[in-house]
Amino acid sequence: MADSEALPSLAGDPVAVEALLRAVFGVVVDEAIQKGTNASQKCHYSIQKGAAFLGLGTDSVRVVKADERGKMVPEDLERQIGMAEAEGAVPFLVSATSGTTVLGAFDPLEAIADVCQRHGLWLHVDAAWGGSVLLSQTHRHLLDGIQRADSVAWNPHKLLAAGLQCSALLLQDTSNLLKRCHGSQASYLFQQDKFYDVALDTGDKVVQCGRRVDCLKLWLMWKAQGDQGLERRIDQAFALARYLVEEIKKREGLELVMEPEFVNVCFWFVPPSLRGKQDSPDYHERLSKVAPMLKERMVKEGSMMIGYQPHGTRGNFFRVVVANPALTCADMDFLLNELERLGQDL
């Protein structure tokens, strides 16, 4: 939330104020994991980076607590807004997340939208990862309330596996907002007296000038796969993630971080030397070293490559994101078998 004293140059210039407040998204309120961790470390790094690029400063970003599953707590959002206003700051935007990077959490958008409506705040939803779930009739409930957002970021190159890069910014506004905010009317590039509809010249809407035709990748894929084909791709990813979860539960030495609601499957590999020793004082410290060691082994052997990370108070664990439409149950079996083989001497 930007401090009210940080914008003196905009005073009395409503056009500039509107351009700033409406064009900026995702830089004010994001989630944080509770349990006393540093909130700024839990925001998606693009939020902090965006605030820095825009000149608002990273201190203008306030974080909101999340529950144990990584979902934003609307009650704390309300509290943070009140605190900011009491300090003389000017809250103007809330950034919620549909599909967080690590746990795959979906924020409660209806409740967050209620808070934004009460306070007159712009609601942006970072659905870069989870937005494609809307294409599934079975799972789209995870995004209930997204229709109330003022803006939504969506990356079809993620869950839909469109070619990199393919990103969309969706707006409720129908007044050509991006053109009004970003347009510089450079007559040597964007002539207004062309023989065709100049609204087709979209280059003046974006921050950069030249760019790839990202939308063509999505259009071609959609034409080839159709609505049902893309829906099957989403449903298959969910089904395969569920298969992996059930297999993890069956095997000794594998422990889920939590039951996933998305296709992010997070778990620990507990090596033979640590099994049954959860009460040892150095158990968590030793367990945290396992994932990096296994990652090194799998990469050097060239058998597979999966990510790991710490999260809040939890030590390093593996995060398998089941998104590749070419994956099968046999691949999930191979993954777990290979972890067991690589870690059998640890």
C-alpha cells in the first residue's frame, strides 16, 4: 500500500493519478505464510519487483496472512487495510492468487472481493498458474468469485502447455484502459489516418513496443484441441496428481506435506537412516538436506529433474507439478521408484 506522501508529483493531475492507479496491478497486497516467517519473503517475487519498477518502493507492499494451506485470510486483509489507513497510507489494490507457486493454493476470491468492494479497492487476481482450471467443469469451482475481479493475469503457457511465452491480462474495463494508460500516440509508428481500423494497432497499449504475437499460440492450440480437448488436458492433470498422491501414501519413506487441491504434489523423501526417528532433535535439519542431495544425483545421472524448496518453517521438500499432458501413471511410478533407488543409501 503506497504511503500517501510518496506521490506528490501527481497531486492535482487526475489523468496521471488514474493512469497510475489503474495500470498498476499486483503490487500492493499479497499473501504471507503465518507462523512468524518474514512476510516479504513469501510474496511472489514479481509483486516486490513490480513495486520497485514502478517507483512505489518495495515498502509499499503490505502482506496479508495466509492459513496453513497457503490461502489468504480475508479477516487479516480487512485488518491490514484498517491499519494502513490509520497510518495515513492510501490502499488502492489487492492482489489475490489462484494457484500459488509452491502449494498450489487458491485464495477465497468471493470473501476477498467483498472486502475490496467495501473499501473501493481494485481487485487483481494472479491466476497465471491456476487460471486454466476455468476450462474444466469439474474443477472450476476453485476459482469461484474470479468474475468479480477488476483484472486477471493468466499464463496459458503453464497448465495448458502453450508455447512460451503466452500470457494474457484480462480486464473488466471496456474503455480501452491500456491504451489510455500506456499510449504515447507516436505518430511515426501509429498513424491515425490509415485505411483500416486503427484500433487493430495494439502496440501502443503495451509497455514494450515490439513483441511476439502471443495470442496466436493460444488461438492455434484452442482451434486444434477445442473446448473439450483443453478440458480433458486439465482433468487429466488433476487425475494424474491424485494417482501420485495415492501412490505416495502406499510407500514407506514418502510423506505428504499436505493433501493437494491442485496439481502441485509436495512431499518428503525420508531415507532409511531417518525412518522412525521423527523425535530426534536433529531430524528436521537432516531431512532438509535430503532433497538437495537427491536432486544432485538425479541431475548428474540424467534420469529426471524435479524441484524442491523450503516453505515457511518446513524444511526442503520435493514439489512435483503434474502439468505435462504427455505424462502417464507409468511416469509417476518411475519417479517414485527412482527416488527410492537414488536414496536407498542415505
